[in-house]
Amino acid sequence: MDVETLVMDEDKPKNNGSAPRDGGQNPPSPEPAKAKEAKPAPERKRSRSLSEDKRFKLFSGTANPELARKIGQHIGVPVGETKLQRFADGEVFFQLLENVRGVDVFVVQPTCYPVDQHLVELLVMIDALKRASAARITVVVPYYGYARQDRKDRPRVAISAKLIADLLTTAGANRALFVDLHAAQIQGFFNIPVDHLYASPVLVSYFRELNLPNLMVVSPDPGGVERARFFAQKMGAPLAIVDKRRTEMNVAEVMNVVGDVKGKTCLIIDDIIDTAGTLVKTVDALLEAGATAVHACASHAVLSGPAVDRIANSRLEQLVVTDTIPLREAAQKLPKIKVLSIAGLLGAAIESIHMETSVSTLFS
């Protein structure tokens, strides 16, 4: 046996009586791999228009069809054709007039007034889409009704926000998209993916252009401090807090202003303006504490009951809201109320979800 044969025999791995796993062929041992930095996979590029995508459709209920139309304009897709009618007793009938088999479907329907009617309408739409074999159903709910009932804050009450989450999931929703939930923890009530958008980019952009002098951002209650702090950071302004005590439903008493607002132009940041009782009392408290002027903004203009009259008769300079909820006719006529559209923000989020790109980049 020559020297070359001996070297080859020594290089062979020991078998120990067992057959090799590779069928007898033993490739040379690879060199130790050098540590490499993990690189994230490149994201798909966002499409400028979904008009040519046959696997995408956008539908709307009757709660806010104008917002759905604006979203469709932004992404280049018309709102799908449907038939929605009601029987004499109010029972809803819904029918899709387009084929959705294997399609990625988005349904725009805020659960605003009348809340129960629009909620049932949304559930029926989801069920129809599921039975029509839609590949994925994403509910786009700009305003999530029942969000204020997110915990047991007194004996023997329902956690209605969780109940609505269960109803949407049971009906067949595969994904949900919300704007400014009253409590961010509501995302945890769902067992499906949830995307939570904030209207703040739209609102911040408006107030930056307005360039209010000596600006002070104000949270109308301790629960909204995180929202107001984020807004204050974006505006480069200090933060004040109003200590509020809610004595009963839709009734609040302003107790104290935490922060020096004297000589400041105050901007109240809230998520929901309902009866406007808290808003008006907060305005009065800030002015009594020395503020020179008070503005306010909110994501959802519920404006129920005496809200419009209270705002009209208050010392509030301006209330800026978004179009997550369509304004009542009386509110549309009030010069103090200005509406900003979030159709572009929602359209970009819908496009990102469909293209499976990051939604969080919308806020960077």
C-alpha cells in the first residue's frame, strides 16, 4: 500500500459499525462558518395603484360611504357594488353583486350612530363575504363603538368591547384595522391580527401649519396623557394635564389644571368628543387658569345630544376632527368645527396590508 492510500484511509471518519447516513458518501467537512450579520428580507415595493389587481376589492357599509369613496380614490380602486336593503321591521338584507372568490377583501364600516344598526350591518356583510369564499376579510373600522366599555369599573357590568371583538371574529373577520382606539389594550381582545392607526400624523401636520403662538398641549384627563405626550413631542411643546372626575355617564367635573398655562395658547388633545361636556368644562378651566386661547382636536367627532350647541356657545376657538365619523348636519354648519380627512392614511395602511409591507412605517 502506497503512502497516498494510507493518508486517504486516515481521513475517513470512523463508522463504529453503523452505516453512514449519507449512503456511504462522506463529503469533506466544511470550514467553520464565519459569523454573519442577519439582514432582513427586503420588503415588497408598495404598489402605486391596485386597480389592476384582480385579487383585491374594497366594500363599504352605509355608516360612512364618503370615507370609503375617498379611500378608493387614494388607492385607485372603486368601491365594490353591493345591495343593502331593510325589511319593514328594520332587519338588514345584504347581497354582494361582485365575485369575491379568492379575493383579499376590505370592508369600511365605522360603528357610529346608530351604533347597533351599523354593527349588525357589518356582521352581516362579513358573513356574506365568508360564504362567498373571500380569501381574507379585513374589517376597516375607523371608529370602534363600545370601546369605552373595556373593563369592569363597577359591579355587574359587561365588558362590551370584548364582546364586539368576539362577534367580529365569529362572523368571519380575518384581520382588523382601527383608528385611535379608546384604549390600546382592546387589541388584546382579538384573536386575529389587529393594526392600530393613529390620526395624529394628520392632526400634527395641520397644527404645524397653523403655527399657534406659545403652544401648550393639554390632556383633558389622566387617561389620555400618553396620547397628548406623543402629540406634544411632535409639536415641540410642553404638556399640561386636567384632573377630571367622572361622576356618572357623560357627566364630568374638572377639578384642577396640572401645569402652568398662563399666557399660553392651549391645544386639547382627545380621542372622542361625545356630548362635549368635558370639553367645554376643560376650556373654561384653562381660561380661568390664565390661558389666552384654547383650541381642541379629536379623532372621532361623535357629537351626540347637546354637543353642537355646547361647542357653539363655548369659548373654544376651534375644534379640529377627522372624518372617521360623518358629521351631523348641524355640526357641518358650525364654523368652529373643521374636518380633516384620514382617507390617505387609511388607504396607505390598506395598501400595506394587502402588499404585506410594514404599516408602522406610516408613522416613522
